[in-house]
Amino acid sequence: MELLLVLGFPLLGAVLLAFAGAHRRAPELNVAASLATLLAAAALVLRVIRTGPMTVAQEQFFIDPFNVFLIALTAFVGFTTALFSRPYMRIEEHHGRVNAQRLRLYHSMYQLFMAAMLVALATNNMGLLWVAMEAATLSTVLLVSLYRTRASIEAAWKYFILCGVGIALALFGTILLYFAAEGLLGGEGMRALLWTHLDAVKGRLEPTVIGLAFVFLLVGYGTKVGLAPLHNWLPDAHAEGPTPVSAVLSGLLLNVALYAVVRCKILAEGAIHSALPGRMLMGFGLLSTLLAVFFLWRQRDIKRLFAYSSIEHMGIVTFAFGMGGPLANFAALLHMTVHSLTKSAIFFAAGHAAQTAGTQRMDGIRGLLAVSPTIGWGLMLGALAILGLPPFGVFASEYLILTTAMREHPWATPVLIVALGVAFAAIFRRVQPMVFGDTDARPLPHSPALLPVFAHIAMVLVLGLYMPPALADWYRLAARLIG
């Protein structure tokens, strides 16, 4: 019942907002649908804690500690982003960047996007996972192109083409997965595509076919993660779409795509009895991290800057999952959490900063601390958190990943340290003048719209200082399931 509500509320919200999205109360309806989804996700978490993993709907959906953790995180960030988008999109409408009909599209596609991600996380069917990822792609293409400028349409097309190619490769990988399992599991009822069944027989699957399937699935879903070299869509989509869309793309969609990759890695490692899938994740993760941090130096747009930061951090998480083992998986799950919370908070603050200055170019944003202390401190604290300064939670997760790499893969440690150092210098040198620089602009009144920023940062700070035992046990159980 709880899972039905988790999936049903955003779908219902998408339908209602498709008709009422132009109404002046549509932002409140968007928030209400997101809040209902969050409450249903909380109930689902309690159900899994109480009864353990479960399958529902003829085994088409499967919930365990790994995906229920991501469902809860997705629902929470989806809710706070809906709260942020309410005043943000009204300012965009006031400035004439969107009209009532585009707001209808925005609200309905936002809820459809949330529904697609939740289906992708909850499904037990690898074919339905592919369908949900494609639905998430199509809905966000419309969101990225919302402003209908030449740059936004170009970014949406690039996103559609590159992710379309990636999702096609993932489809071929899914077909190979079915081909390898059909002889063992049979094709009736698509049992050969159910992850729980595949996991049970992974040691008897044809290793050559599964290995080839994993390559296609890694490249296909890795495109959605933003892994190099198929990352080019991500900075443009983040920069040209509305800021709430940038927040959920960076904070949520990348996690969902990486979740699909990790599920495929579990099957591949069990079938081919080799650490090769993990090494591939480590290689792609390091390449993405290195490439992203050096691109950070060239950025002039504040949203593109933090888009490349997202590529960097997803590379770090991918590397950690590639190492495998309870500690590295624990660190990867923690990093996914704190990155989602921190990066969405940064985009919230950056969006308000760009609206205040009238530009996304960083050389046009100065003296935020004098103009609006809440925006200035929100951006500064978010930047310090994402750069891994203690005592924020990003420091804890990066410390665990680095120490695990020192012990198990010492050759990778200097690469990670150099990448983190370059990222620190590149981002701090840009954020510092935006926050503390001189400006002639008049001070603005305090805005309660920034409450989601400080709520997220406070949670990241708490996770750096103290992790509740229940949450730590949850992470440990999910890390053991990943292997």
C-alpha cells in the first residue's frame, strides 16, 4: 500500500497539474503532491525497517534497504525543491521568462519526472527500469527547454540526443541480459528480467553474454550519471534549464542512474566471477573526476560551475562503488546523501543569486553578503560543504573513500587528492568574490524562500558531526547488499 502511494501521488499530481498547472494555486498543489509523496516514502521506510525486503505486484516491484534509502532521499529533495520553486518560478513569471502555459508544463513535468525516478528505483523489472529512465529523460527534456531560448533549446536537444544514444545502448544491454537468463528462468511473465530472480541465479548465467551486457548497461546508464566521456549534456542542461530543474537533475537523477549501474554491477560480478566490473567503475569514476575538476577552471557561469562539480562528485561515488566492500559502499552511500543535499542547496542559493544580480555570469555577481546576507551565507556555506571542509558530511564521506583507497588501491590516492585540491581552488576562487566582493547594489530584505538551503546545509553538518545509529545501521545493511 505504501509503495502504491509513493508512486501514485506524483502520477496523480502530474495529471492534475496538466489541467490546473496554469492556476495561481498550482505551485501550492505541486508542493502538496511532493509532501504527500514524502510522507508515503517515510511510511514505506518504516515498513521495510519493520518487515524487511519485500516484493509486490507479482514481483514487478522490489524494496530493500538499498533502494528504499534512495526513495526516501528522492522524495525529500523533491519536496524541498518544490518548496523552493514556488517563489522562484513566480519571480521568473514576473520577469516575463515564463508564462502561465509554460508554468503548467513545468509543474506537470516536474511531478512526472519525480514519478519516473521513483518507479526506476522501486521496480524489480530491468525492462521497466529502462522504460522509467527513458520517461525521466523525456520529461526533463521539456523542463530544460522551458525558457524556449536558443541556448535552452540547444541544451535540451544535446541532452536528448546524448542520453537517447545512451538509453539505446542500455536497451541493448537489457536485451542481452534477458537472452542470458531466459534459458535458466524462462520467458514466461518476464521472469528473466526480474532482478531478484537474476540475482538468485547470477552464478550460473553465461559470463561472456553478461560481461557484454554490462558494458552496454554501464555506458548507457553511465551517460545519465554524467560519466566521462559522455558527460557533455550535463553542464548545458544545468545551465540553461530553470534552477529547480538543475537541483533535481544534479541531486536526484544522477543518483538514480548510478543506482541502475550498481544493480547491474552486482549481477555482472556474480556471473563472470571477476573484479573487472568494479575496475571499470573505478576507471570511469577517476576519469570523470579528473576531467571535471580541470574544466572547473574555465567556467564563467555559476550553474555550469556547479554542474561540473556534480560530474566530479559522481565520479568519486562511482569510484567508491567500484572498489566495493562494506566500507567503500558505506562511504559511497553517505556521499550520495550529502552530495544530493548540498548540491541542491547550492543550486537554490545560486538561483536566487542569479535572480538578484540579473545574470548567471559569475563576474556579474558581487557582494552577495552586503546585498542579501541569507543568499551570501547560503552560497558560501554550501560551497564550503561541497568542497569537503570539516565538519560537514562531505568531509566524512571523502575521508572514508580516501582512506579505503589508500589501503586497497594506493595508486589511485594521489589522483583523488590532486582532483580534490584542484576543485577546492577552482570553486573557492570563484565563490569568494561573489560573496565578499565589493558592490554598489542596494541591500535586499531577508527572504524566507532560502529556508530549504539552510535546512539542507544543517542536515549535512549534522551528518558530519554525528550519524544517528539507526541511519548508520541502514547504510551498513545496504552496503552489505551491494557487496
